[in-house]
Amino acid sequence: MQINGGVRFCEHGMRASIRAMHVQSEILGMINENVEGFDKVGFQRREPIVSSMTEYIGIHGLSSTVDDQVGRIMVSKNPLDIALANKGYFQVQTPNGVKLTRDGRFKLDKEGHLITLEDFPVLSDAGMPITLPVIPDNIDKVVVDAKGKVSVYDKRTNKLADAGFLGVVDANGMAVLDPQVKQGYNEYSNVTIQNEFLAVKPVVRNFEANRQIFLIESNNLQKVISQLGSAS
């Protein structure tokens, strides 16, 4: 007795070409998002990941990862613009839960709460909204040190009054011990335009190759259908 085993896969060429073009279109979409986010504060580029089974299961085998490298840090004239020179994220409270972001463009409301441009409270390392003990008449009196400690000058005592530490965490929610906070700076995206344009070329070539295969298969199929029709 002989037992034969194995895995065999045979598929129509047109279907495989369409699947491949779909995957390459999704990759191009990620690259376009990276280019569009080049000048956005706190934007982190996405890196496409193609699994070994993508050619068989299409876009279901395509995923992406976030590039967490620090972006371009540039001077800002606003003392409430905060940048992180190390990997990590600010925590902000949104209606949908806590959100992680590297966009450190903050402001103060009338009650002295530190909030984002979207009016979401900025959280401390204790998970509570940061509120200044003294509402300053000028935002220049707000001081944030390299560890993320937020203080405000109190003219009544002629001293700095502490409001807490910024809650800087990594992607897993663990506290970053050395966030290297920089006050008066904005961090722009970590996208390199040249690299994104170089990444486009092989994707476009693969798309065009699959498109040509699809057209050849389609033309051959039309010829067969035409010949069968004339023979009948």
C-alpha cells in the first residue's frame, strides 16, 4: 500500500494577477499617506509588511507597522508646544478612551487645564488631567523640564508651582523614564520623501507587470470564446 500526501494549489492566472494588483494598490496607498503626512506634526510613517502567503490570500496577508523613530524636531515660538526627543507618546483623554499621540501642540483653557488642539485633556503620569494650580496671565510662565514636569510661576509666592508630570508612555503603555521633553519645539513627521519615492518604483513595476499578464490572459480568453462561438 502506498500513501501519497501533499498540498497542491492551482489557480487561474487572471485571478492571481488581480489579487496582486490589489495588494500593490494598497501598498501605494500607504506610501501616499506617508508622503501626505510629511509636514504633519507628530505623524509617524507606516511600513507595509507582506507575508509569505500574500500571493495566495491577497490583501488579507498584507499588514503594516508604525515606524516609531523620532521625527524632525523644530523650534516653535509657543511655550506650550512640547516635543519628545525620545521614543514615546503623550496620553490624552478622548470620548473613546485614552489616545496616544506625539503631537504636543497644547493649550490652556480658562480653568487652567492643559488640553490638545482638539480640546482633549492631557494626562499626567498618574492618569489624571493636568491642571495648573495657578492660572498664568501669560503662557510664557509655564515651564516644562526635560523629565516632563509641568510647573507655573506663581507671582504671589515668587516660586514655581508644580502641576505634575506629563504621562509619557511607550506603545505598550509602559512609562518612559527618560522622555527628553523639549519645551517650545514641534516634532514633525519621520518621513523621508526620497525614501518614499524610491519605494514607489518597484511597487509600480510589479503592478504594471501583473497588469500586462492580466491583459494577455484576457485577450487569450476572448480569442478562445470567439473561436468557440464561430465553431458552433
